[in-house]
Amino acid sequence: MGQYSLNADWDRNRTKFLIKQFGKDGFFGKSILSVGSGGAEVSGALSRLGAKVIVIDDDGFLLQDLTKKFPGIETKQSGLSE
């Protein structure tokens, strides 16, 4: 099993856990900040459930990909030292 499969399983499990805890309607209209979110699969899922999601990362190329993959997510480029 490759790293992507492990990450995808991890993200899927985190998303299921959050939905179980708060319900599918529990994210609608909420604001969520994700710092260093990697592939942002969890952020994307929460955005689809109606949350306003802001992703902060220092990798501008990653953020460009995220805005294409998840158009509802707002991105900001910033490193930890800023």
C-alpha cells in the first residue's frame, strides 16, 4: 500500500469521524481554518457540507492545485515564520 492510499484512508476516516461527531448539518455556515492541510481532502469534504474553509500553506503550487480541485475553498499563502 502506497503513501497516497494511507493518506486517503486517514483523510476518509477523519472525515467520517467529524461527520459522526457533528452530523452532516453541523458544518453548514461554520468557518474552518486549516493550516498545512496537505491534499485538503478533509477540508474539501467540509466545504461540500457548507463550511467556509480557509487553507493556509507555504506551498503556492499546492494552493493553486487546491483552488482547482476544491473551488469553494479560500487559500492564503503563508509560512510559519510570517
